[in-house]
Amino acid sequence: MAQFDTIRTAAGARAAQIDEGLRAHMNKVYGTMSVGMLITFAAAWAIAGMAVSSVPTEYQISANTYLTQFGATLFTSPLKWVIMFAPLAFVFGFGAAINRLSAAAAQLVFYTFAAVMGISISWIFLVFTGQSIIQVFLITSIAFAGLSLYGYTTKKDLSAMGTFLIMGVIGLIVASVVNIFIASSAIAFAVSVLGVLIFAGLTAYDTQNIKTTYLQMAHSGDQEWLGKAAIMGALSLYLDFINMFMFLLQLFGNRE
């Protein structure tokens, strides 16, 4: 009996240790993601500020606003294609290189990626009103928090959603690229609606996946691997948030 009580006490202590480790792991995931978000929006705001001027130039974008030479180079030259697709290339490269990077290097790469993403989406400050950007950001934050909390707490296994949602993302990318050339408002609306739904599902799925992965690997004690897992988890949730925000902005943002 004494031996059983000892085993039960040890098991309870181990469970408590894993729970504490999980909380610390999730805090690191959300903290890293939050810093990345701040970097993204700071970079986007700074680039947008350098891109516009009240002094008349060749490129007028509203009644009293004009693109500077820097803005024209960024948004009207072939460089715009590099900026548009750079984040996608960054994600694939990061995923391929993560096993060769240290946790510290992976975190630095993630923050660099967040800055690149900021440059890529800086055009939103030229197209949408500042008030609508803030409103949609708050809506996205509330929705993201609720969906992530659901993914963390639900007892339902969401793993079956994964393949379906990833295929949906691939379909969105293809449709978005095609619509760059045909400029169909109907396709743009459908892509935005489906995008919100798909990345809402991915938010819950990715949160549960981050939690499950930690619980499966916590016994290994490999802090370097767990550190990189937290950064990859932050990247997944960051992409879910950014994409949900951008699709909601397309649907509900007020244009300049």
C-alpha cells in the first residue's frame, strides 16, 4: 500500500510538472507570436509612412496624397512581386531549415520574417482608413483568442481537420494568384469569406496541435527541441492571425 501511494504521489508530481511546463511553453508561443505581430505592424506603418507624401508627384493615390519615389519603387515597379511573395518563400525556407538552426537563431529568423511580412502588407495603410484597420484588428484579436482557447481546452480531436484545412489553404493561394490577373470581385469576395473560415479553423487546430506536440515530447527533456517547437508554434498561430486579419479587412475595411 505504501508503495502504491509512493507511485501515485510520483505520478501526480510528474503530471503537475508537465502541466507547469505546458503553461510555460504556451506562454512562450503566445509571447513570441505577440512580439512578431508588433514587429510586423511597426514595419508596415513605417514603410507606409515613407511611401506617401503630401507633395505632388507622378503617382497620386488620393485627393491630397501621393507616392514618394520610394513608394513608387515599392508598389508600382516589378519589386512589388518580390515583396508580395517574399513571405511565402520565407515560410517554406524556414520550415526546411528549422532542424539545422538553434532555438536562438530560429527566433531571430522568425522576427526577421515578421518584419518582411510588415513590408509586404504595408499597402493596407494606403488603401484602408486607419480607423477600420484598428477595428478589424480588434475583431480579429477577439475571434483569435476565442478560437485558440477552444483549441486548447476542447476534448474533441481536431486532427482530422488538418488535411482538409491545408488543402483549403492551397486552394486559396491558387485562387488568389489567378485573381491577380483576372481581377474578379466575385472571386475576391469568395476567397475572403473562405479565407476567414479556413484560418479560423486552423487557429483552433494549430493550438491543439501545439499542445499535443508538447505533451508527446515533454518526457524527452530536450529543451532545445522544445524551444524550436515553441517558435514554430508561434509561426503557425502568427500566420493564422495575419491571414484572418487580412481577409476580414478585405470584407469589412473602409477604403480611402
